[in-house]
Amino acid sequence: AVVSTQSTGEQERWEQDQELTPLFMPRVYQAKPSNITQDTFIRLDGWGKGYLWAGKHLLGRYWPVAGPQLTHFCPGPWYDEKQGILLIEMERAPANKSITFTDTPQLDGPYDPTQL
């Protein structure tokens, strides 16, 4: 299943209140799929690098370009429909801003040390 995410809007509000100064501000995206009832894997194709949460549980860091792990395991009981899936993107989000839920892990993706 592919689920679209949405920006929480915090960065946009924060940027409007600040003068033009150099800064680092990650973007926060949240997805709230309603059909996660069992263990699943989350795939983040096209995303840059960042952190992934299910409810209040940190699932790990993601960096699909550098690999080799392309999916993150999400235990069903950890998913909280109210809090959803949270991504803190440190570089860039894809244009479609979607994540994929699958029942198959992919742990042997490409490893590109030039991306490190």
C-alpha cells in the first residue's frame, strides 16, 4: 500500500517568523494510514535521509541512496493510528511524498560509498 504524507507546517510557520540567516531545519512529514493491523515493512523510495517513527517508537534512520537497507520493520502493536508514521527528512523529499507498506523486507539494496 502506498500512502501520501503531509508536511506538519511547522517549518513554514517558523520560516515566516525568522530573518534571513543561515540555518538547518529538517522537514517533518506525517502519514496516518488506517489499515495497519499487523507487522509490516516501510519502504522510502525517493526520500533523502532522515529518521522514521511509528507512534512514539523510533524505527531507525533511513538513507535509501547509500543503502543497503531499503525497508524498515514496523511491529503492528507499535503503530498508533492517532500519531501515525512520522518522518523527519534531513535532505529532500520526493515530489509525490509517499511511503510504501509491504510484507517483504529488502535488506540487500545497493551500497554506494560515494554517497556517504
